[in-house]
Amino acid sequence: MLKGTMASYLAVALATTVLTLLGVLVYQNLASREKKIEQQLPKLYETDDAEFRRALGALLGPQIVEGNQVETLLNGDEIFPAMLAAIRSARTTITFETYIYWSGSIGREFVEVLTERARAGVKVHVLLDWVGSMKMDAALVEAMKAGGVDCQRFHEPRFANWGQLNNRTHRKLLVVDGRLGFTGGVGIADQWRGRARDKTEWRDTHYRVQGPVVAQMQSVFLDNWMRATGKVLHGEDYFPALKAAGPYAAQMFSSSPSGGSESMQLMYLLAITAARRSIDLANSYFVPDGLTIRTLIDAARRGVKIRVVTPSERIDSEVVRLASRSDWGPMLEAGIEFAEYQPTMFHVKGIVVDGVFSSVGSTNFDNRSFRLNDEANLNVLSPDFGRIQQQVFEADWAKARRITLDDWRHRPWTEKLLERVAKTLHTQL
């Protein structure tokens, strides 16, 4: 009898310990450790003022550098060939970081060219997010490693990093020979193939970059590479001397919970507050918090024309769409225009302010990108580059369906109920 009582006691103690550890794990991954930005920023300058440029460099960093060329690539039929050609051209180094890498034909193509370059003596480093690459066939990873590619997983579950499992790298970075960079929203999966003609071909934008800002892109990659491996990559092969390659002033801006997760949101808030005429915002996951909503409304009320393109029901996460739409009312009342992209899943992430400041890259307009994920955006200060981004936005807007205030107010009660439920998850979206 005593043995049975002791066994029951030990079982209860063990179960309590396990539940406690699980509770600590959940708390460490879901609870915010940092103070949030709570106060709306005062409007001190506009996007074409020297003070705005200094704030981007001095307050947020790194410094904006001149002499860059940035080419806009639309959808998989332009993006993937350009990236694969760049990899094939590599002579010294390739550094590649991505969130989504799934099995499929394009995934195999990337493995083939990466391993071919590694066998040719190029130092190839690939960093895959553990969650984002869960759908990747293990054989593809093994093929890269067997071919000489140094392939690592970011925050693969281990006892030592169990408090960081909710911190994912959402960055999309490819740097070849330290001279040619790519960034944007595209993942390595067949869903991005094509030209966004139907629901099987996702809509996205990526950017081919040359000039001094590529060194900043390399530094952003190395930040997470060091965190994942403890190894430092440096020297001429990774950081060659870079000459001017184009007319654009740019900076590669990054954020991470380990190094100040509020910085990306602060960058957006600065740009919105500085707006004088227009804000064109395209984002696949638009779930802003209360402060960001108030900042957008304040800009609209002082006469800034604000348009937002988001996904339609052709989205890969209906919960995100529901959580987003629940907060549109006050913004619609303030005159902000919303439209949902119709042909396919809309995965674009970019903002153009006054046609002067553009920020493009991996960042979604939600709490996960602002506070939980590692993100990277290319910021460009140029009316010429801004004009190109506005033209792309106009083309997307033309394929999107406007959602008016009346539409929003008269949506079905079932949808409103689901939105309320989805909104409770906003801190993790």
C-alpha cells in the first residue's frame, strides 16, 4: 500500500513538473519582454527633409549610403531566374537566408545551383528558418550538405534555446560575392512561380541590389549566422570594396527581438508621421496595433491620401484576414482607402510615402513582424525609385476590390463574430 502511495505521489510530482516546465516554455515564448512604444510621435519633419534622413540613420541606423542601383522584380518568372543566374555567377561567396523553403521544383533548382557552386570552390552558407522550412524534404538539406554547402537551421528546437522558439527569422536575403544582393518577400516554393495570373501563382515583389548598401545586407545576414552558428564570416570575400553602382540613396534596415524589436515599427511610425501627401501601403498581413492605427488616422485627418492593398479571401491565413478586417472601421471613417487583391494570394510587403521614401522587404504590418520575428527591409530615398514603386502599386490597386465603409459596416454577423475571435490572437499574428 505504501509503495502504491509513493508511486502515485511521484507520478503527480512528475506531472506537475512537466506542466510547470511547459507553462514556463509557453510564457517565455509568448510574453513580451520589452516595453512597447506607447506614445504617438510628434510631426517634426517631412519625408523630403534632411531631418528625416538623419533620423533614419542616426536614430535607427545604419547610415544611409549613396550610389546604389535597385531593380524591381515582379513575381516568380522575373525573380527566380535573376536569383539563380546570380548564384551561378558566384566566384567567391554566397550567403542566403530565407524563411520559407518548401519542397518542389524551384526548391530543387536552388539546391542544384548552390551545390554546383560549392563543389566549384565557392563558400556557400545557407540559413533556413526551422519553422519556415518544415515542409522542405530532408533529402534536399542532405544534398546541400553533401555537396559542400554549409546549411544551418535558425532556432531549431534545443533545450538551450527553448525560450526563443517563437522568434523566427523572416528575413529574405541573398548576397553573391559580397557585391550583388537580393531582398523582398518571395519564398522558395512553387507557389511563387509564374506571373500572378491565377490562384496558383502568388503575387510578390523582390529587388536586385548593387552598390555600397550590399555591405549592409551582408551584415544583416551575418548577424543571424553568428547567432545560429557562433561563427564569424569576414574578409575580402564577404566584404569587398564597393563602388557606386547607381543613383539611389539606401539603407538595409533590420530588427530582431534580441536587438530591439521595436525598431521596425518605429521606422514605419516615423515615415507615416512625416507623410505630407500620400501613403501607398501594400501588405500581405495587415494587423496594426492601436498606436499604429492612431498614427495612420492622424495622417489621414491632416490630408494625407492613404491607400492599403491587402489579400482577399485568397489568403494562406484566414485568421490574419479576419483579425485585420476587425479594425478597419475607424480607418475607413477617417478616409483611408482599403482594397483586397483579387487574382491570387497577395504576398507583397512595401510602403511608399510621398513618392520619396520607399521601404520594401520581408516585414509584415503586424505584431509578429514588429516584435517577434527577425526582419529586414531595404529603405530607399529617391523620387525616381518611388515613382516605380507607385506604378507597381497602381497596377495592384487596379486588380483589387475596394472595401467601402458601408461594405464594412454591413458584413455578415458571422464574419464579425469570427473577427472578434481572431482578434484575440493579434499578439501572435
